[in-house]
Amino acid sequence: MPFEFIRQNIEDVILVKPTVFGDNRGFFMESYKESEFKRNGINTEFKQDNHSKSAAKVLRGLHYQAAPYEQAKLVRCIKGRIFDVAVDIRKNSETFGKYVKVELSEENKYMLFIPEGFAHGFVVLSDTAELLYKTSKEYEPTADRGIVWNDKDLNIQWGIDFEPVLSEKDKNQPCLREVI
């Protein structure tokens, strides 16, 4: 099997562990295989690929796209280390306001599948981090939304002992109860 699919405490969020074949020359892995993903309940058709680079201590998020432009994401860290966070913002969900946090890194090569209806963010734990992620819909600037990273109602345990570096946009995002 090229992948192990592990459902998280919010069942729709899935940690994907690829099988990595390595030796003294380097490594090889499949990072996406439609048939395997579908066989494991991820039926998403991806429309856009993104690549981001962030410096140490940068926190990005929590971002999402408003209806009808909600995006599912498949996120992986190809350089450095991050804590990746997905928050359930589906109004009628049993896990509304709950979150999943996982470490993604160039070493573990894990990926996180985040379905539509979730806000997403991450914090950089290394000197730099680069992420590649697929989205189920193309980015629509007019649907760009966010929730403040330190929303007291969400109480996300980011696991950091430093003051994160934030964009002005992310510093001024509203709380979840103000937008949902």
C-alpha cells in the first residue's frame, strides 16, 4: 500500500502517511494517487496547487473560503516543520468549533486532508517552511475569509513558546462566533 489513511478526532480530517522508499541515493514516494484516495473515502477532485514559503515563527490563518467557494485541501510540508490546524466551521456539525492539530515536516512526509467547511492555519516550527497543497476549488478573492488564530472560544493549543509573526490581516480577523 502506498499510503496509510488515519482518521483524526474529527473523522472527516484524514492524516495521510505515504510509503517512502529510500536508500543512499535519496527517496521516492507517491504524494497523490486518485484511486487510493477514493478507496479511502477522499473523493475530492483537486483544481489548484499552491506553494508557500514562510519564515520562522510565522503563523498563517485561520483561513477559509465562503460559500459557494469552500475548498478542501491536501496539505504537506516539503521543507521544515509546522503544526497544521484544521477547525470545523460547519454550522450543523457535531464537531463544530473543534480542531485537529498535526505536525507535518519534510522528515515525516505526512499530509493532512482537510474537507470543505474547515478553517485552516499553520505555525512554522523551523527556520523556514515550505508547503505544497492541493485545493478542490480555485481561489476566489471575494470569498476570502478568516478567524483570528487565538480565538478564546476555539482555545487552540498551538504548542508554541514564542509570539508568532502574523500578517496585519491575520491579526485583525474576527472570532468564529462573529462570522458563523
